[in-house]
Amino acid sequence: MMWRKKRRPSAPLPEEQTGWDEDSGLLYDSSAEDESSLLYSSLAEDEPVPPAGRRRRAKNRCAARRKGAAILTGLAVLLLLLGFFAVRRLVSGTPVSPAVAGALEAEENAASNSSGDSQTGSSGSSYSSGGSQEGSSGSSNSSGDSQTGESDASSSPGGSQTEEKALATLDDATGDLTVRYLDVGQGMAALIECGGHYMAIDGGGRASSSKFVAVLKACGVEKLDYIIVSHYDDDHLAGLIGALHVFPTDLVLAPDYEADTAIYRSYKEMLTEEDVPERVPSPGDIYPFGTAAFQIVGPGTWSAELENDRSIMVLLTNGTHRFLFPGDAETAEEADVLAGGLSLKADVLSSPHHGSKTSNTNAFLDAVSPQIAIVSAGADNKYHHPHPSVLRRYEKRGIQVYRTDESGTITVISQEGELTVSTEK
């Protein structure tokens, strides 16, 4: 049976007997024995009266409609917000790949780079590819085994012709490259400069984060082309957070895992706050850097049991000179990278895991075959880095060792076929 509401009576009924239910719009009789005795102004006496439950269901339906409308409104607002951020990401998302954007720039700078940044230390050595030597003190080693990036062109990400063209300029590069292995105590930090371009690989720990930023400013850094986070340990990551806050950065390369630490969360928050793009690289990826370029050669897998074995390993090439930065790679990653088949040959090796005995395997050192090893470690550190057994392996291979705990900041300059090493305490 269909129920219909009646219009309000033209002549009001006695107030003591009747009243209007504002929710249902029904006229009720307050003198009735129960709520089911509902009256209508023109309702016949024998017409059935709707029960009280009917009125409650009407109320519930109204409430449900209001709740449903609120939910739909909320969903509509959420969809609008998601659409806004999606459009914003498409419009302003990750900038053009540095491998593409820097290619033409590398060509333009190839003929007109100036060092402008040579540094004189308390002592120095010169390593010549032709056997000649310059400098007041030091030794000369042959680097005839140094390989160029020519053979790596086929490994460029996506097979980009632009990236291959940028990499092909390495053989004829005349620009100077300066690598500073900074004294940041028990940690690792390197600042690299080539033709007015700057890149940071790790930034040291909390205790030296202010020093790291101060050194970058003193070196004339105004913008960083790249920041490379080898892995998320405090003694490699902390200083980079301050650098991200101070210096505009084109791109951050970082490993493909998350760390349950406060320093990692601060790092991710800073990326968001400064709107810096982050990318997970793959072995074989090549990025131009001034007249130089660098290739990602590790890790072999992101699922290694130890986080140290997920370190990003970087091979930097400038002309005939190569620099290898393996982060805290240990035995497992060293073996994985060797199995990957990419060339690891380098003139200068940043000692894996600060010279730890759990790294620096004989097979790895033989594949790299460096002239120089740089150990970044704190004085009298509790880990006993570098380990005596590792130093013996270096000595056996005739590798010249420099240590930040003994010599302070170590600067290596690649210039006109020679490597010059200086130190500053």
C-alpha cells in the first residue's frame, strides 16, 4: 500500500492533542496510547495508519542519503587531488636525463675547459701514462693498461645515440678532472669537479656533515649535477642531507632499497622538500659529466642479504684515467660485479668498505689493478680500518696507499695524461 503525506490542515488542531513531526512531516496525536496512532488532517477514520517503524525507516533513509552524499563528495575531492598531482608530475617531473642534457654540453666544453681549481698540498706525486714525472716529490707509475669508455658505449641505457656520442668524446677529452677524497673521519665523502660541473659521492657521517657543506662552499660549488648515495649507512648518507638543503641538485642516484633509520627518513623528507628527482640506476648505465663520464658497474643485485652489498659502484672515466668508487661493497658484491662482466680496470681505487678485511678480495683487486688506493677512515677507529691484511695485499701488488686518517683530504687531478696526488691535513 502506498503512503502519502497530507497537506497541513488549513485550521490548526488543538495543540494539546496534536503536533507536527519535523523529520517525517506527519501529524501525530499526543493523546494516543502509542506512537502508531498517526492522524492526517483529512484522513478517513477507517484508513490504516502507518506504524512508528515506518517513520524510523524514513529517518534512517534520510541519514543514509546524507552520509552517502558526504562519502561521494570526499571521493570526488580525492580524485581531483590525485589528478592535480599526476598532471603536475607530468609537467614538471624528472628533468631531461642528464645523459641526454649533458651530451651537447660535454661537446661544447671539450675545447674550452680550464682547471681553475688545482690544489697544492703538503706533499704530492705524479703518475704519468707515458712514464714522465712532474712534481717536487713522489713516484711515477705506468698507466698503459688504463682503458677508455669506448668499449662501454653499447651499455648505455636505452641504447641512446646521444649518450653514445657523449661517451665517444672521452678519448679526445682535454679537460681537467679533480677528485677530492674528503677527510670526514670514519666515513666516506668525495667531491668531483670537471669543467665547472660538480658531483658528490657520499657525504660522511653526522659529526662531519657541517664540514662537508663548508668544504663544498669553499670549493666554489653553487650547484651539483649529481649526488650519488652509495648506500644508506649514516657514515655515507648524513652529510648529503645538508648538501641537498644548501645546493640545488639536478639528480640523485640512490640504491633500490629502504632503510628503517631516522637518517634515511630525513633524507627522503629532504628530497621531497627540495623537489629533487631521484633515480635508481642499473649496471651499465652511463652518465656524462663535463668532459668526463661515469658508468654504473654495481651492484649485481638489489636483493643481497647485507645492505653493504647493495652499494652503488661507480666507474668514473676522464680520458685515459679511471676512478672506481665501490662504496661499502663486501665479498658478495665484489664477486657479483666480477661475474657481471663489466670492466673494473681503474687507476685509482677508493678502498671498499674503508679497507675492511671483509672486502678487497684478491680477485677484485686483480681485476681493478689500481696504481693508487685511497682509504677513507677515521683515526684510531674502533673497526680497525684499514685492516693490516688488506694493506699487505696492496703492498704485494705495488699499490700506493693514501689514508685520510693520516694525510687528511686527498686530491687527485687528472690532467693531460697525468695523475697528480696531493694531500692537505
